[in-house]
Amino acid sequence: MTSAVLLLSCPDQRGLVHAVAQFVLEHGGNVINAEQHVDHEAGVFFQRVEFDLDGGDLSRDDVGGAFAPIAERFGMSVSVRFSDDRPRLAILASREPHCLADLLARYTAGELPGDIVAILSNHPDHAALAAFHGVPYHHLPVTPESKASQEAEIVGILRGYDVELVVMARYMQILTPTILGAFPMRIINIHHSFLPAFVGARPYHQAQARGVKLIGATAHYATADLDEGPIIAQDVTPVSHRDTVGDLIRKGRDQETLVLARAVRAHLEHKTLAFGNKTVVFG
């Protein structure tokens, strides 16, 4: 069964839920899932509606056009997706393997509703891992002098693969507008959740010295504001004075793999809507 997914946002006003539900009913659809949220401070309405296309009078190519009058009437921004979509994603990685290996394992196990079509890295370390999972690997070394040309090459490769989502699996390079502008709100990054505390190198050493009691991870859409893009997923785990720096690093890596996978899945399942510097993530 193929279902359509409408992701909507617009100024909050009367009749929105009724209009969307009536549209589905009039075209012979059946609502499978509906969830909405109102940002009362901004006065903005958000909704995710999934409905069955089978038995209705709309083909998948017709949904957007048929819904356009309603979108225009309410001033909606609308994204139309489908449950059988398999977005194409590429992974950017550096030396640390944990997030990359986790995503590849989930992909091979059929747990990700998308296709990993390429891995790009500024180091050669993961070529064998990529080959094991049958994913093309591109080694693109970078220096301060070559960064501009390297990023242009990255964009060319990503476009050549028709990539929809880019995942930074502990890619330890700061992205410039060359890449960010090519994939706005389509790049997911992962990092520890200490920020803005413990900035820079050796954050777990800093945290252990400070005696923190919680560590965690944050996944967000990458923007020009370093590590400050709209957050998609976060989680924490308790630690204590008994934990060594090595314990903190291990527990932090565990959180990073889980939180990144959760954020990637939410995007691939069409459950995220970015608004300003926030992200609405539907259940």
C-alpha cells in the first residue's frame, strides 16, 4: 500500500484541519496518520498528514496539483512525499568510524528507508568498510589551500549521484557555503551535547576534569552558524566520578550513533519540518 504524506506549514487560522481532512475525503483517501502542532509564539501551524492513495481518484503525480488551491487559500508551504520513497543519501566521514559503521550496518540490515549511494572522506581509512557494504568510496584529501576545490568536487560528486540527503558522520571539516548552499536543510550533523561548553579539542577530557554528570549527543541540520542549526534529535546518558575519559568517550560514541540514526530516519520518513532555528519532528 502506497500512502501520500503532506508536510504543511502556514499562519495559524481557523479551518486548517478541516480543509485538509476534507481534501482527503473528497478524493477517496483514508487518513492513516495525522499530527499537528501550533507554535503559539510565532502563530504558525504545522501538520503532517499521511493518507492511503489506494482506492482514491488521485495518482501520486496528481496530489500536489490537486492540493494547490487549498495551499494557496491558506498560504501554506507544502511538501508532498510518498511512503515508498527511498531518498538517496551520501555520507561524509573523517577518521572516526563509529557513526559511519553504524549507519552502514543499519542500511545493510534494511533499517533505513533510503539508499546510501556514496561515502566521501578526507581520509582513505574506510575504503574497505565501504566495499564490504557495496557502497562507492571517494577519498578527497583536503588542506587549507585546497579546501575550495575539494568542496566543489564534493558538490559535483553529490549531484552526480542525485543525492537528496547528506549525513556528516563525524566529518571533521567545517562546511562552507559551497556545500551548505547546495543542500539547504538537507545536511545532518552530529556532535557531543556539551556545546557551548567545552568548545574545541578534547571535549571529553574537559568534561571529565569538570566532573560532569551527564553526557550526550545532538543531531541537527547544518547551517552557516557552526553547530547551531535546527536540532532534530538529542539524548543523554548519566556518568559519574568513577568514569574515566575513556569511559566518557565510549559512552559518548554510543549516544552519537543512536542519535544520528534517529535523526536520519526522521528525515527519511518525512517527519521533520524546519522553522527558523527550530525543527518540528513528528512522531
